[in-house]
Amino acid sequence: MSGLHRTPMKTLLSERLALHGLLAIFLSTTLFHVLVMVGVIPFALVWGSRLQDHSQMLRFEAVSLTITLLMLVVVGVRAGYVKIRIPPRVMTVFFGLMCLLFLVNTAGNLASNNPLEQLLFTPLTLLLALLSLRVALGSVRQSSRGAGREVGVNPDGQAARRG
């Protein structure tokens, strides 16, 4: 560990905790999107209260649900729960893109016409951006050590090389 640079984010938040936080939020978000789609949660609460009708809501929510499930799988791979081999650099790029997506989403939530969406989802998407950034930072460290090998995380939070 002597050659590794420790950033404040790495000191304050372990990669393992960030991954489990992302998993918990994505599982909850998946349930939320399903509840919106079946009408349990009014669709006026999502998409800045700009959706016009049920058909439009279904299209938008289907895209959201698909993206959420994709991110859930990638986080599951990184956490070692899903056994798919993905190169470390691809994982780093993916988590960096997730961070950017959630920062843009945070700005969109701030611009929402729905005060409840602003209050609830702005801090949530900001948290998702920070958690994604933390995992991306961990991936950079591990990909430089892994020299092209796929990397996972053991239950104790340490990097585990595969391949």
C-alpha cells in the first residue's frame, strides 16, 4: 500500500460502503420506478412534473428503469455479486459516467416544477454522484495495479484479482 495515494474521499468512505450504498439505492429506485409505472405513486412526482399523459410516463419510466437495472448490474459486478468479467478501465469509465449523469440529474431536480422532487431527489442524486465517484476512484487505483486483469472486491473491501 506504500505507493497508493489516499484522497480524503478514500479515507472517509470505503469503496465497499460506497458499493453497498449504490446497491441499496438502486434497488429502492427500481421499486420506485415500478410503483410509478403501475400507478401507486403519481407520475406528477417525477420528470419535473412535465409528463403529459400515462403513455408518455410509461415510455420515460421504462427508460429510467432500464438504465437503473443496468447500473445495478454493473455495481453488482464491481461488488463481486454478479460474476461477469469487465475490464477495470471499462468499470472506471462507467462509474465516471454515472457520476456525471447524477450531477446532471441533480441540476435537473433543482429545476423541477415539483417542490417535493426538489427536496427528495436533489440530495439523493447528489449522493449517487458522490458514491459513483468514490467507486471510480477505487477502480483507478485497482486498474493500475491489475495491469489489464479484471478486478472485484472481496467481502472485506480489498481488491481481488481474477483472471
